[in-house]
Amino acid sequence: MTLSFEGATEPMGPAGDDAVRPFAVEALDVRGRAIQMGPALDAILARHDYPPPVARLLAEAIVLAVLLGSSLKFNGKFILQTDSDGLVDMLVVDYRTTGGVRAYARFDRDGIDAAEAAGQADAGTLLGRGTLAMTIDQGANMSRYQGVVPLEGGTLEDVAHTYFRQSEQIPTRVRLAVAEMQTRAGGVVRSAWRAGGLVVQFLPDAPERMRRRDLPGGDVPADLRVDDAILDDDAWVEAQSLVGTVQDDELTDPAVPVEHLLYRLFSQRGVRVFRAAPIRDQCSCSRDKVTGVLATFTAEEIAESVEGGAITVTCEFCGKRYRFDPGEFAGSGGRR
Ligand SMILES: [Zn+2]
């Protein structure tokens, strides 16, 4: 048996679109998650009129946030956010451990058009220089954890690798891919976004395997980096080389379920898959939350927010509009 299902009382089928499939390859001390995203991703992207290069970049960020956030073992939120000088100067993805995802990108439309025309709309150029922050939020009264890595002209895969090397010190490979596919329903052809991704991490039970075997006849140099120390572990070398064979279309093709990909990669070693967790296109905004923000405004800020006799707040994530009577707010929040 080389692909076994864990924790199931009956055979499980493919996870299908928009569900994260955790897996483990015990022979290689590797654990990971894989996903293909379809309708939930397309709904998030279709809500905004993103130019295709921006939609692709945001799709990658969504898959990355889902792959990383779905490892959390408590109720909370995983937030991936970029802040940079690129044509896409901000990407935000919120993943809630209940499976809800929301995301949006802020971008320079004229600049993107020009970059596309010049054939320079690659991820590194779009992101530019700046930072990518990953925040784990366990809710009120709990400490937040944040890891920040520099954006230096690479792809989001590159940034993820830097993050795990510098912040987490866990050997990690990430693959992300995005595709725009034509679908035909009732004779109508439309294009829809799909994406897929895979994260594989080397997590040996034996802690000494996370340290380098000593150098011949000498002590381990004090400045030896942790990543150097485990790069030569045979199991991790093998796992990385297998992940290196993954083609983009294998990650996005609806005819190649993630279980098939995992089987192709790891069946020689035996791979166990665990119960898949569904992902939903779901914003967390509400009238109450917007009211709470407006309640902190000063009288001057409230006055400045009134247009046409009302205060209208539009959610940047889902586009929902909330309309308020300015009289609802005393405008004293700043002084309370
Ligand atoms: Zn919203």
C-alpha cells in the first residue's frame, strides 16, 4: 500500500477543488499539504477587475497563504501582506482556520498595462522591493506572531523559501502555479482562474538530524547556518529533488487531483494522506465591525467622511458597501 488514507472509516475520494490535503511521507521525514483551487479562487479574483498579471500574482499569494495557514492547530487567522515599491504595492490575504479566505491587491493600472506591453510583467517586477509579512493572529488577548522577509525581485516561491530559511529554520520547498482555463457551460465559454500548490517540509523526529554531522576531524564552525546543516540529509535531498519535478500544469489541471500528484511523487516511499479541509471564498467584514471603526473617529473625521449626507464605507476585500447616517456617530471617539 503506497497511498493510504488516515483517519477515515471509509475510503475517501479526491479532495477536489478548494480543499487542502495534508500528507506525510514518513520514510523521508517529510510532511506537507497540497491544494488545487478553482471556484473559490475564481470568485475572489472575479470580484475585482484585475489585469491578468495581477490576478496571477494574487492567486499565488492566496495559495501560499492557504498552504501555510492551514498548518495552524488552533482557531485564528493567518495574514500574508506585502508592502513594496512595485506596480503591485500591496497584496493582502487573510486565511481563517475555519476555511474562509479573502484577498485583494492594490496596483498601478497604467503601470501594469505598460509593463505588459513591454513584456515585463513578471512577478519580481510587479512586487518590486519591500517586505512580505506573515502574521499569525490567535484572537483577542493572545500574542501575535509576525515574520517579515524582504522582497528582492524574486517570485513568491522565492520569498517563501527565504522566510522558512530565515524565520522558521525549517527546510521547506514550496511550489505554486496559476492557470486561466476556458470552461464551457450551457454553450457559453468563459475563462476561469485556477491555481495549485504544494508545500513540503523536512521535520525529522530525531532532533540531531536537524544538525549537521560534524565536519571531518573538526568542530562544526560557529557561523554554520542551520540551512547548510541539513541540506545534505539524504531524505531531504531526495524529497527536494522529487518536488523539483513538479510541473505547473500538474498543480492546476483539474484532471490531475492532488492525490495523483502525491502518488506520482512519493509512491515509492509510501505516502499517507489525511482528511482534506475545505476552503471558502468568505469575507469577514460586517456592519458591526465597520460601526466599531467609525465609533473611534473624531468629530472632525466623521465630518470629513460624510458625502451626500451619508457615510459610505466599501470593504476593500469583497466590495460590500455599508451606508451610515452620520447622526449615528457622536464623533467623540478620539476623545473617549
Ligand atoms: Zn468584506
